[in-house]
Amino acid sequence: MPPAKKRPRTYDHLRTRTAVLAQYGHVRDAVAALTPQQLARPTRLGDWTVRDLAAHIALGLGSVSRDLALPQPPGPGPATTLLEWPPTVAAVVRDPAAPAPAADRPDLLALYGEVEAAFRADVPASGTGDRLLPTRVGSMRLADYLVTRTVELVVHTDDLNDALGLEIPYDRQALAACTRLLADTLADRAPGGSVEVRVPPFAVVQCIGGPKHTRGTPPNVVETSPLTWIRLATGRTEWAHALEEAEAVASGERADLAVLLPLLR
């Protein structure tokens, strides 16, 4: 009999909204201070420059207002759940022939201001977040879609820090939501209870079929930091590299996540 699915984790809509705005604000402030030379630097995202990455981050949050402006999808519920978002979005391949994100918006500061003003107006600091959005990966609840924005913001903040050698800060709530969603995605992809994955202080999940421990320290444990976990889950760091550099610790014969990672890119 396959392992029973656990009840999906819930997120407070208004706390997530606050976290999204906080992380976006950190990026906005950093982008405002970049020089033309810094904006022209390459990133680890293919042919994107820092300018392209910065524009992409703003446009990613701008998708909330864009989708809210569209007619609400029909039907009693969302077609894409929060745990279905990572594998679904991972299947959406970027068109290499598409223009770079910054091509049509050279004024980054104006873009960031417009996106933030629209988001604050369209996503008020009240409500339940039950409104359905017609996103590119199917309809989603607004509250769930905002959680996906924490993933976009945190992951790409790390990309900016990597490209520029900066230390743009991470909002604690945004980092927590991103970490938990990616940890829960792992547990959903490989259900079971033989391996415990610990990402203190934000997440602990069990995954991979096999003998399940009932008390004490489990025989198969993986432990790492939130940022290392996020890099592993998104393909920024290889599993073998994380072990070699002691960025992740794995004990037990089943504590090997190599074949399950990355969860998205």
C-alpha cells in the first residue's frame, strides 16, 4: 500500500503578502544602487545579464497584477495546487528565441516602482486570498500563488548575490515559505518515511519509501541550511558538491537525494 499523503501545509495569506513585499523591497533597494557595469555582468542563468535578471524579478511579481486583471477562471476550484506548482513550472521551458527580460524595460527603477504600486493596489492587506488566477501553469488561488512568489524572489535574490558578490538580505518569512514549499515538494515527489530531511529552523519532512522509524533518531537523515537546500532544490548546487563541501550532511544508506534533485530550475 502506498504511503498516505499528508494534509498540505497552509500559509497565512496576509503574512505571505508582507513577506513578498519585504523581499521585493530588498531587491529593489539593491538594484537601485547598481552601476551600469554591474548591470552588465553575467549571471548563472544562461545568457541573462544582471539587468535581465533584475527585470525578470520585477516582472515575476508583476504577474500577480497581470493575472488579476484577467477574467477569473470558471470552476469550483484551482486546477493547480501549491504542491503541483514546482513540477508544473519546471516543465515550462524558456524559449531561447524570446527577447531578454530587460529588452522592453530599460528603466529598471520605473519598472520596480510600477510593479510595487500595482501589487499594493491589487492585493490589499485584507481578504482571504481565495480569488483564482489564470496563471501560466493553470488556475491557482491567489494565496497559493503568492507563496510561489516567495520562491521566485528568494531564489533570484540568491542569483543576484552570486553574480555580484553582494549580500542582499532575505526576509525571514519569505525564506521560510520558500524553504517549506520546496521541502514539501520533495516529500510529495517521493512519499515515504525512511528518510528525514531537516532544514532548520524552517522545515522537517520525511520522504522515500522503506522502513519508517517510530521513535528516536531515524537511521537515514539529511540536514542542511535553508539556502543550501534551496540551491539543491533548484539546481544551483549539485548534491555531490554539497556533500563534499559539508554544506549538507547525509547519514544512512537511504539518505541519497541525488536522483530526486533538482525539483525545479
